[in-house]
Amino acid sequence: MRSTLLLVSSALCFAAPAPAQQRGNLARWQRHAQNVTIIRDDWGIAHVYGKTDADAVFGMEYAQAEDDFNRIETNYLNSLGRMAEAEGDAALYTDLRQRLYIDPASLRAEYRASPLWLRKLMDAFADGLNYFLYKHPEVKPRVIAHFEPWMALSFTEGSIGGDIERINPRDLQALYGSGPGTRNGDADEFELDPSGSNGIAIAPRLAANRHALLWINPHTSFYFRSELQMVSEEGLNAYGAVTWGQFFIYQGFNATAGWMHTSSGVDNIDEFLDTRPSRSRTITLLFKTDSGMARKPFTVLYTRHGPVIRKDGDRFVSISLMKSHVNALTQSYSRTKSRDMAAFRKIMELHTNSSNNTLFADASGNIAYFHSNYIPRRDTSFDWTKPVDGSNPATTYRGVLSFDETPNVVNPASGWVYNSNNWPWSAAGEGSSPRRESFPRYVETGGEETARGFHALRVLGGKAGWTMSSLTAAAFDSYLPAFERIIPPLIAAYDQLPATDSLKAKLAEPIAALRGWDYRWNAESVSTALAVFWGERVGRRVSRDARAAGISIMQYIAASRAAPAELLASLGDAVDALSADFGTWKTPWGEINRFQRINDDIAPHFDDTQSSIPVPFTASVWGSLAAFGARAYPNTKKWYGTSGNSFVAVVEFGDSVRAQAITAGGESGDPRSPHFNDEAERYASGRLRDVYFYRSQLVGHTEREYHP
């Protein structure tokens, strides 16, 4: 299909308001602004107070835009399928992926049919961003110069990787474009730092103050969310992490309840095989070129199950995933006003929290682990991890699993619940967790306990007298269980080497260092650096065989299935790499593993010649609960982090709520701001700061108070 150049700007697709309409908009924006007060605390964090919920939404969008408008626009370029308008044809197939489900005309209709209260919030969302652009003409959007209320329905769930990312853009290119594309999994065989999060809730009977505690610890790419508070006279008062551009607290707490989401291993996205599509539609995408904006039409196929995303031989593969935009936005916003477990539980009946589990605690003393609450009820005779026959009536969904049919845990006898993106079968420890045999196979795809799961069980089991401080210490515990399982086979392989083998002498000191190691990270630890360099290399060597065996790399090596030669050669490579990059393999981990924030580019830049901060914790793949995903770059020897711990908080629910938190780097995206990097030292050392939840706590901690 040939692209044709446009003679007009893509911005005309969403026409700017006429002068009279603009005057009406301005009057409405100014009324909102007068009803909003923003207080910036001494960390630059916005506390937004509005008369109504809509006022609070208006103010929080304005405040977010002050901090980092670029990240807001980038999120909506992604969610609306318009990234190619900013970045060119390389983004066409990720845009097409979005547009399989995001159709502006349909979203406009859904907006018009939404409840009045929700429309008011969507109106306020657009008004807050548009008023910011009006007040800041120096800010030049890449594409979206005017936001419309219905756009909020394109971005209803704030996790780092939405369900739609299960669709491979290269598959779409192979089917609908030119070039062969590649299949899922063709790229990296070994993922060093899988995305995820940790959540922990402690019941009052195990807490020193007899108050429920909640640990909030998302692992995302850095600067993916802002931290703020939004308050209204209509009962809204929520604090936490907000994905840029959304109008609800995604992970956080109110005065009496808190929630933390972790990526789920649920199998709730299915592929179907059909001999022919049932319909088609044309999707036209715009993309940037050197000579202007161009358009490219795609004729996209659908079956009754969903869009066709690739072919398997002569059959079409379509995909089914949760796509209830209005209910999803309703659930995401409404849970921020849930005062207790009963209210939170009621909102879950919308069944749209599809890609996440939830850890919950409230001031009444309730704690819970909620598994993903969108799980289609299916015939268990099929293997739903693979494409199924779409023409077979037996593959038709039969509604969704109810709360009682899902592996949830409410107020367990153990007194605690947790999740670290692992299975639910250990969510409350032995004897208090759901039993795997009681549920369909598709409620969870994980085949074994994870390294972080082992770690969490170790720090939680049999403990009492919990405080905010001790829970924070547990979440920053330095134990690395993966290495405790995989280093003994390495040492055994070394001990079996003949004395004449050249590796015997070369690896003698490194093996001695690992043999005497306590399997704990530390910025001063040479063994931590050596283990990580070795683990990364052996992981890449054995990942394909481990995957073929259907087990994790950790389990594969721990079971002595890796060849001794692979284990030893990887250690030799690690020693060589450390020596080449740092002058000696005896390099402390903190000299390698660094936090640095130079600019606010979405793809950050790092520089060994500029200042950076040592970070003692490691990637989560080794079982570190505190996660820091770092690597070297083409221009660096040191490793710089871009993911892992981001917004971190500990919350205690008593007669009043108490909390401490930290954010990677700082709240502002402006390198000139004092709040661009003012939290970096605390972040690296795990020293959380006090949260000012009540307005009285802001006295003496206020940097600025203003109307938008």
C-alpha cells in the first residue's frame, strides 16, 4: 500500500476551538482554577485541593503538566496510536496495535454514553491540560496541541505494560505491511530484569501499634509516574503514584485504605484460530516524514473473537483481551475513594483490573491479596496458553470468574499477604494460601516459586511486632536467594576440575570469593559484582535450554542441569569483563552499579565522567526485593539504572494515616529544578521521607501555594 503525503498538519485531525468557543473554554478553565489550590511541599510534590472531584482532577492534571508535560503527551501519543506522527514510520505498527482497539469515533460515543459524574471528570482532565498549554505558550507539544475529554478512555489502566503489549508489532507488520517480521521471543532469550513489583500487607495483630501496614513497591521504568495528592470537598483524599496524564491515583492510599498493584501471571488473554475473518475495517495512520505528514491505510481483519494479529499456516490468529473502557476507567478512579474493604470489593465487581493483582489494607484492620479480577471462565479441557480452535463452540467464554472462584486471600490466619509477581499459592504462607488444585489452570501460568517469592517468604514468615521501619528494612533486605541456589553448582564444577586445567588457577581467587560470600548485596562487595557479572553470562548461555525444559534459569542451574563447562566458562568471561572494564575483577559493586539523572529524555543519556551515586541493590531477577535494573551503555563502562524501585511507600492505618515514601530522582522533569534529583541519595540508600498527608502537616513544609 502506497503512502500519500498530506498537505495539512495532523493537528487538524483535532481542530483547534473557534475564537468564541475558546473564550467560553477560558471562562470555564478560570472557574476551575479559582476552585483549586495547589500546595507544593519542600520536595516539590503537589497537594491539590479542589471544591469538587472535577476541580481536583483539573488541578492535578495542571500540576502534572507543570512537572513533565512531555511524558503526559508521550503517554497519549502511545495510547491513542499517534506516536508515528512524532517519530515517523518506525512507530507505525505500534500505533496500529493500539488502533486495533482504540477508535476515536467509538471512544467519543462511549464518552457521550458515560455517566454524568465520569464525563465531568473527563472534561476536567482535558480542561486542566488545555489550560496549562494556554498559560504556558513556551511549551510546544510534539503533536497534541489540544486534549479532548474522550481521550481519557484510551488510557484507563496505569500499569507499566498493558494487556495490548502481548501483541507483537512485528507480527502485524508481517500480516498487514511489508517485510517478514519476527515472532514473539525471537529477540532476547534471557531477560535480565523482568518488570514487576512487590506488595505486602500486615494485619494489626502482627504490628507493634496494632495497626494494619501496607508496603507499596512498584518496579517500573524510572519517572513513569508522578507523586501527588488530590483532595476535594466531595470525599476524595488520595495520595500516591499517578501514571503521567491519568486522573486517578494508581498505587497509593487514602485516609483509611491503601492499594498496591503487582503484575499478574494470570492467563486471561487468548488467541483463536479461524479459517476466515468475519469482517474488516480500514485504519488510516498518519506519520511524520522529512517533507511533511503522510498517511498510510491498513485494512485490518477481525473474527468474532477480536482483531487478527497474524497467520498460522492458512489460518488466522485473532486475540481476545479485556476492552471495557468505561468500566475500566470507573474502577480505576472509584477505588481511590473506597473507604474500606467492603467498598473496594464492590468496585471489583466491574471485573476490569485485568493485568494486575492487588495488595490491600484498611484502617478497620483488613488485609487482602486480590488476584486479577478479569478472568474469562473457560473450558479446562483446552490448553489456553496456546491458540485454540475459534470455530469450536466449546471455546466460547462463559462469563468471568466470580470473586469466590478466584484465588484471593482475605484476612488469612498467617496475618500477612504479599505478592512479587509470583504465583498466588504462597500469598499468605503455608497453610493460609490458596490451593492450586482448587482453581482452573488458567488462573496462573507460573510454574514455580520465584527468587523474590523465596525472599519474601523468608523475611515475612514467623515475624511479629512489625513497624513502618521494620517493614521498610525487610523490603530492603540484602539477601539474594537466586545465587544461594545457583552458585553451589558452580563451586562443585570448579572443585571437580583437574589440577592441570588452565581454569583451575585463573578462577581460584574468584571461586574463593564466591565460596565465602553470604549471598547479600552491598555497595562495597566484590562478590556481589562478580556474581552478577557471572549470573548474567551464564543466564544467556543456558536460557534457551531452560526454556525448552519449561523451567526457569534459576531452577535449571540449581538442579545441576547446566553443563559444568558452561558454568565455569561464564565465570571466566565475567572475570575478563570486569578486568577489561574496571582494571580488576576485584571491583566493588557500588563502583559499577550507579544512579544518574542528567536529563529527562524518555531514552536517558548517561556519562561516566559526570557525577553518579552508588546503588547497593541489584536487579530483581536475583531475588532482591529492592530492585535496580542497570546495564552499561555504548559510551559507558559503569552500569546505570533505568528501572526497578520507582515510587516506594510504607503506610500505617491507625486513627490517622501515617506514611513515608521515596521517588526515584525527584518529582520534577526539569533539570533546572531543585526537585529534579533531590531524592536520589535517599532513593539509593532506602531512606524514605515523611509524607505530608494532612494539610496541617504542610505547615513549615510549604514551598509554594497558588491557583493554577
